[in-house]
Amino acid sequence: MLHTLRRHPREWSPTAWFIVVGGLLLGGVLVALGVQPPGVLSPSNAQLVAEPDISQNLDVNYPILHIENIDAQLKAFAEKQTDKFTRTIKDKRSDPRNKLTLSYTIPHFGEETISVVFTATKEMIDKKPVMTHYRLVFDVASGKKLAFGDLFNDTNGVRQVLADILYDYFSVNQEMHLSSAQQIDLLNFELSDVRDFLVYEDSIVLYCNPANLAKKAASKSVQIQKTVIHPLLKDSYSQNDVGRKLDALPEGVDFAIAALPARHTPNANSGKKIALTFDDGPSEYTPQLLDALARYRSKATFYVLGHLAQPYAGHLQRMVKEGHEIGNHTWLHPNLTLLNGEQIDQQVGDTQRAIQQATGGYTPRTLRPPYGAVDAEVVEKARANELEIVMWNVDPNDWQVKDSQTIHDHIMSAVASGQVILLHDIYGSSVDAAIRIIPELLKQGYQLVTVSDL
Ligand code: NI
């Protein structure tokens, strides 16, 4: 075996254990009284000692926290780093200038979590020295090493909140020098963009590259107070994980966020507006579209068919809740110019009532006649039902081509401010195209609004 363990002089005697057990009992009493325990367990230091032929190349230290599960993982981490370095220097072991130094700090030692930062410095005669931080967070109760998502009871909810925080904070933060396209990318933040994290008594620090700046900049550290994301944290991770502050953070943080920033609408002041409209639905594809619109803080208009309002009442309610416009597209999609006045009234009026019922009172203000077919009687009946007729400027023929790339290319080559784009949310290809064009239109400076806000 390559490694043996040399215990630090702070190795505990049976007497010390007696004090610790007593201390644990006392600590429990103090916690119950709301008093912070006066250091129940003290970490001690261990050093990996290698075989003589490699020992001069290593100064590898790791903590012993006296929590069995966690200690095994910390030792395994130190051994893994050591083995990797040993293999790297192979036959150059005789030169003590090839050296791995592994040190650590424990910036948080709480009742719920423990955060350990290892700093590895690799010095090699033929290379520049490299210093790397490794951040490990453990759950005290289970001893499990935590992934970032493990902290939350709603990972999709926390994705949205973190995207919002990063967008609202960084889009106004001049220090980051982000282009408007990079700012829009912040809204596309995923939990997998968190490369590393630490948990503290009352905050969480993320290490991420918030605008895909990988080629230009290293990760930024963003400290977010737990109070800001508290409803999303699991019950086992509270707002105030009391414990001992053992060491300062080795690097500090780049940005500190103590409250939710104000929410900004992308391109609100650009003066360039587009209205995306979706006819003939809703359908099973509509929720994905609503997700994308929510992610990019954009609005759209849905010209729904009356007979689909009740079956898809949940989708309609979500549209209203998230600020979209619902329009009237008749009950069964007839060519209204072929109907008599009574039949037109029925197609339009029944749809108004079905939408009102499904949404709990939302009343459409605009009508899109199927096929765009309009005559004097249709205009008159729309006016009688207090509906404004809305057509479109850009028609990619999505119902016919059913190819998301072609639909996407048609729209992107035709867009201009003030236009109304016609799509159908009953085809997967149309919804896929829409999900792609939403961030692209935002990056071109357009604000996506409802037809009534155009
Ligand atoms: Ni239609």
C-alpha cells in the first residue's frame, strides 16, 4: 500500500473522548436553550505519508472531523489527488521540486452541513505551478457528499429563481461587461451551470460561469443569502445552520446577493416589438411553449378554438396567470363568410363563453377568423361581440411544412418590428421552432408582447 496515515499530535486520548461525550450532552442542552455550543467536535489534521521514494514530493493534509462517513470520503479525496499526481510525475520522483501540496480550510462546520475547501498546488520543474480549489459539502446527518440539487425540494423552481437572480443582477451590473445577447443567455441558466458550491451558516455560494463566458473568464462566485431562496430549500437545510466558523473563505466572493433584485423585462425600452400568435390550440405541446415563454419573460397570444377550452382549461388558466392573451378563433374553425349571421354569432359567442368559463372570467378582446376569411357580416358580428379582428403579417405555413428548421428560417428572415407572426401550437414542429426563435428574437432586441400590446 502506498499511503500510511500519520496522525496529527492533536490525536485524542480516552480522556478527551470523555470530555467530548460530556460536551455533546452539554451542547444538546445549550442548543435546546438556543445557545451555540462551545465547539463540540474539533477537527484534527491528518497527513498522508507515502512510500520513501515519493514522500519528498508530497505534502498532503486532510481534516479528520470525527464523523466516520465523512472522514472516509475526505481521506479518499486526498488519496485520489495523491495517486493522480504520483502517476503524473512517474520517474521524476527523485527531484523534490516536483511537488504536490494539498491543504484545506473548513469555512463552515454546522449542525446541518460541513463545507471543506481543498487547495491543491502542483509544482513541476517543466511547468507553471497550478493551484486548484476543490469544494466539498457534506450533509452531517447522513454523511453524504451533497450535489447542488440535493439542497432543494424543487429543482425546477430553484433553476428559475437563480436564472432570475443572475439575469436581474448581472444585466444591470456594469462590472460584468455583458453584451445584450449574453444577458439573454443568463435566462437560460441551468443547475448544471453550477460548477461548484459551498454552504455557509446563512448563505450559499455558487461558482458558475453565468453567461457562457468560459473562453473569456473563470467562474464567478455568487453568494446568495438563504433567506432569498428559503422556500425552495429542503427542510433539513434551514436559513440558519448554526455551527462554528473555523476558517475564512480562501478566495472571498465576487458578488453578494442579499435580496431578490427587481425583475426586468428583456428589451422593455428598445421600441422593437413582435407578437407571436398561436392558433387552433391548445394542445399537448402548449405547456412546453408556455415554459419557454416564462423562461424568457415573454408574452404571446393564443387564438383558441371554443370546443377545446374546457378540455384544456388548465392550459388556459396558466395562459391568463402568466400574462398571455387569449383570443377567439371560433368554436369549430369554419369559414365564417359561408355562414349566416346567426351561425356566426353562435361560433363566436359560444367560444367567448367557453373561454370565460374555463378561465374563471377572462374575456377575449380579439377575434381571428379561420383562414383569415372576412366579409362585411363577419366584421359586423365581431363588433357586436366587442371583438377586434386581428390578422397577421408573417406566415411560415407551419401547418403545411411541419419542419421546425424551415419554420424557424422563414420567421427569422422575415421579422421586423410591429409584426404579427402566425403559428399553430398543435404541431410539435411549430412549438420547437417557436422555442428556438424566442431567445433569438430577444437577442436581436425585440420585446415579445401580446397582439393587444403591439
Ligand atoms: Ni386556424
